[in-house]
Amino acid sequence: MAGKPLSRKQKQIIGFIRQYLRDNGYPPSVRDIVRGCDISSTSVVVYNLNKLERAGYIRRQSDISRGIELLDKRREKRLVYIPIIGEIAAGEPIPVPDPNRSAVTSDEGLEVSAGLIQRRGNIYAVKVKGESMVDALIGDGDIVLLSYVDNVEEGDMTAVWLKKEQKITLKKLFKKGEHVRLESANSQISPIYTSADNIDIQGKVVAVIRRMA
């Protein structure tokens, strides 16, 4: 099957598996695929799953009922679904609906290679709004992947929740005693100065996905 295009049914199965993973956080069973794709029998699903596995689109664990893993066919790497939880200002801070990091829910997301985020911990994504980080090659409309951390190093690019202002911003963070400087990567935009007890670190930038014009 190498080099051959996917059949309509195989594309439908791949699409269903991807959506099922997004909706449920775990892969579908063969019977789930039968129902979800309106396929006549489990044997037809198994036949097409075998084809997809040989072509490198999925990996299956035969001893597990839901042992279907999506692969990046070009690199034979696992794909991981990352939720996009909203927008974050790269310029002036903007409000976010819920700063509670333990409740990440989103109807939007993207798939990235597991190798991109391996050993990074819990990852989420946000869209950048503004141009204050352009010198760090992060522009308006780009997506940044952040790892949940409580502490960062000096100068790390960080998502910071400003408690009093009830707003969030993306900046390079510098601490000096009880004071914090949140610095843009744009010489035209002034830093934000605040106290250390006014900030809550929401995450550290681990990757940037550029928006192509």
C-alpha cells in the first residue's frame, strides 16, 4: 500500500479516530468505529485498520481493545493533541475567562509530534495577540506551546497572571527581590513592573508555531 492514496473509507476512519481522541482523550474501539463511520461490520474496520497500520498511519496493540495510536506518517512519530485554551496578549495584558490552570477545557486544538514536547510535562497552547514579542520571532496570530510550571529561570518567556489586574500577559520575566519586571521583545513597548506577590506563573514557552501569511 506504500505510495497509494487512502481510500474514502480509510480517510473517514482516520478522521473519526482523530475526532474521537479529541472528544474523549482515549482512542475508539473497533465497534466505536463501526458505529461512528456507519460501516457494515467489524471485519471491514479491522481490514482497513490493518491497511492503515501497514502504511504507517496508525500503530495498534492487538491485546488492547482501544490500542490504536495515530502516527505522523512522514516521521513515524506519535501525534499528541494539545488544547488551545484561548488568546494571550503579547502586548497589553488582556482578560482570560478562567485562570484556574487545573481546568483546561477547549473546543480547539492542534496535533504536534510527541518529540516536540517530550519530557516537558503538561502542555497547553494559546494564540498570541499583539506584536510585543516580534524580536523573539513571535508575531500576532502565532501559537505558543506552554508547559505548566510554578517557577522559571531569569529571562524565560513566561505566561504571567496579574492577580490585581485579573489579566494575563506573555513576557520575559526578571525578578529582583520582591519586585518583578515583565519585559517585551520589542523596543517600542515599555516593561511592566509589579510586585512578586502580584503574579502567578501560568506556564513557560517551550515551542512556537508560526502563522504563515
